[in-house]
Amino acid sequence: MTVNGNKPKFAMYWAASCGGCEIAVLNTHETILDVDANFEVVFWPIAMDAKYKDVEAMEDGSILLTLFNGGIRNDENEHLAKLMRRKSKILVAFGSCASEGCIPGLANFSPVSEIVQTAFNTITTDNPNQIYPRTSYDVPEGELHIPTLSPLLRPLDQVVDVDYYMPGCPPESHQIAAVIDLVIKVLKGEAQLPPKGAVIGAGNSTVCDECPRTRNVKLIKEFKRIQDIAPVDPTLCLLEQGIPCNGLATRSGCNARCPQAGAQCIGCYGPAEGVIDYGSRLITAFSSVIDANEPEEIERILDGIPDPAGQMYRFNLAGSLMKASKSAWENK
Amino acid sequence: MTDKFEPTIIGFTCNWCSYRAADLAGTARMKYAPNVRLIRMMCSGRLDPTFVLRALSNGADGVMITGCHPGECHYVEQNYKALRRYLLLKRVLKGMGIEPERVKLVWASAAEGARFASETTLFVEEVRKLGPLNWGKDHGPQTMDDGLSHGDTSQSSIVDGQKEEVPA
């Protein structure tokens, strides 16, 4: 990569994430060359070698744009979140993890002790000597440290101030390319940045608005899992067929990829515009289409959703109003 | 825990029946537990589960939802929607390890001041037995417009919904 002190600096960091966001950035194909042409990439652990101390040595605010993906799961993530905030002019919570917790946020259903127990001492783990990781260890050369788990996974904005949010698990590559284009236009003075706090690289409506499936009146007598329906009508709204599809509460921007491919929306683009609590909106939506007024009948229909909390908060638990289960919250 | 735990309960009442029931209980000088802070809505069907979770996450120990009896809703059938939301919300709360008994739905007509009073007292005792929920009480002062206001439409709600700091 060219090193040119005059180009604005770009960084991308991953905290508690899977790496899918980085793949999505690389999936922008030739647009990635625009990044290199217009920015000096100073820190991007998956793509280049750089040390934390190099970033620490930079002047505060010297990085123009940092895409931060991943939630804050341990003290290393938190240190880097604060460091990148200090060094960056524009900090983007990039992807579902940084925006709202995503799948790693589902760990907030359990206290940390349970998570560690599951990882190191269950039937699938061969650990006869009950060895658990220690966060510090004395060796002849000195003391070694590994990051300490936080009690809860937190989205980026629960730790530092965030300028923009870019939802998606991962964000769609054409949306990333559009955002990169926008930032380059801003650099050239051809466009303006959106207001601080805005959701970028996504729509302002719901997945249903982008979904080409036919919608009639939704009156649901039974919720069913998609694999239990044969055949699934390829053109009819999935929810009308009794499949719990989360599109009604989910932000648009993905072109309804899952419903178009025959699978229900699971909500990775996060809460739609104006929605405070994703799960609440989904509870409201599902409740409105249940075709029953007697408590027993309603309960029977609701039995068709085997994991209601997981259904409502698959991507959003850490960013929801409650943020965690009771046991995790009490042990925080 | 001392035996003097006083639960904080938020009560959502509908304008047409259950708020009148509460009014009747008051004007009739009926005695009931003072733990409930009532918020009047036009209809129990207006109850967004967000309100319940906002109350619980900001320090309420329980939430009471009241409305007109089934078939007697001022808006024809919106209380059935409230019923469905309530039943699904309880399942979600259970999945999060929160006792579903912390949320209660009570039907009370405008004439049932006594029922409103006795159900309230009963609910307060049920929540007292469950103990404090301890959510959000360490959040520090909250402002009225925290999260629920959308005055500035130029900013997205995802920010409003997630602005609270979680103390480490």
C-alpha cells in the first residue's frame, strides 16, 4: 500500500466479531482500490501488520475514518474502542455487533461464569485436570496477561461516543461501497456528511417494504417452522404462511435477501427507523396478526414460537432496553 | 434484604374503563396499596411492550396493565390486542429469566373500583414476594425524554434506544 502522508487516514478494527464484516468490505471488489487510492490505511489487523503502540503513538484525531466492527466483550476490546475513538475523527459502529450486539450479544443470556464453564468444562470438552484460563501468569520473563471477559457484551455506543451506525450481519457489500463512495465525495467537497448519529448504508423503512412477496390479510392460526411446511409458497408473504418472519420490525437496506431466497428474515439489519426496542416491535407485530381472542387459543398459537426471547432478540439483545437476561444482569 | 421492600409498580390504565375504576376507588375512599404509579392511555391497545420494558429497565419492579373487559373495549377489540401482546411479552420475559409474574393484566370496568383496588393490592403483594428487580436503579438520573422522545427526526432512533450507559 502506498504511504502518503497527505492522504486522509483510514482504519478498521475488529473487536468481538466473526470477521464477516471484513469479508464484506473485501467483497466490494474494485471499490476497495478506491479506499487505497483515497486513503492511507494505517491500521487494519486483518489486512496489514500494525501494532497497538503504533496507533497509540498517533496524534489524537489524526485518523479520519475508523470502521469499528464487533462488540465489546473484554478489556482489550474496551481499550481499543477508547483508543480508536480518541484517534478518529469519524467512528462508525460497523455491522450488527458494534451497533447492537448481534450473535455474540446472545451471550448476555448467561452470566460469564456459565459461559466459561460451558467453554471449558462440558461433555464436549476434554479437560480432566479442570484447567481454566487465568488472566495473568508469571513466567521467568515477567507477567503475561490475556484479556479479561467483561460481565456483559456491550455494543460500541455503550462504551464510547459513536458518530454513525452501519447495520447488517454483515453489511451488504453494495451498501459499503455506497458509503465509501459518499466519504470520498465528502473529501472532494461534493457531498455532505449525514447528521451525527445517523444510520448509514441502510434504508429508512422495513424489510417488508423491499420484499417482493405478495401480502394480503395476515391472520395466523398457527406458527410453523419453515422446514415443517412443504411446499413453501414462493410468492406469498412468509408470515402469512405462519413462518415467523422478522421483516416487519427490521430495517430495510438488504433488498430483502432472505425472503427473496425463500428464508424468513431473522433481523440482522436491526430495528427499523423509529423503533426503540426491536423485540417489543416484533411482539406487537406478531400479536397483531394472531387470529384468536381466547387466552387458551392464543397460548396454543404462541407455542409455535419455541424460543420467544431468541426470536425477538437474536441480533439485538445487548442493544435492547433490558440488555441482558436477569441472571447475567445480576452478575455483572 | 429487609422486610420493608416496597415494590415500585407502574400501572397503565385505559381512559374508558380501568382509569375510571381507579378514579372510583379513590372517590369511594377505598384503601389500596400506594405502590402503583398510574399512567393513563386512551386504550390498553395503545400499550407498546416498549413501555413495559422501559419501566422494568428503569427501576420498576412490576408493571400492571389494565383495560376494559373483553368485548367491552371502547375501540371495539383493541383490548384483545393488548391480551395477545401481554401473553407473548410474558413468554419473552420468561426467556430472559425475568419472572413473568412481574407483569399483570387486569380487566376492570368503570364500575369496578373495588376490583381495581383489591387486584392492585394483591399484585403489590405478589411482586413484594418476588423481591426487587434491580434493573436500571444504578443508571443515575434519567430524563423524561430519555429514549422515548423523537423530537429530532433528523437523528435515527437506534441512537435514542441505545444511549444509556451501562456502568461497568
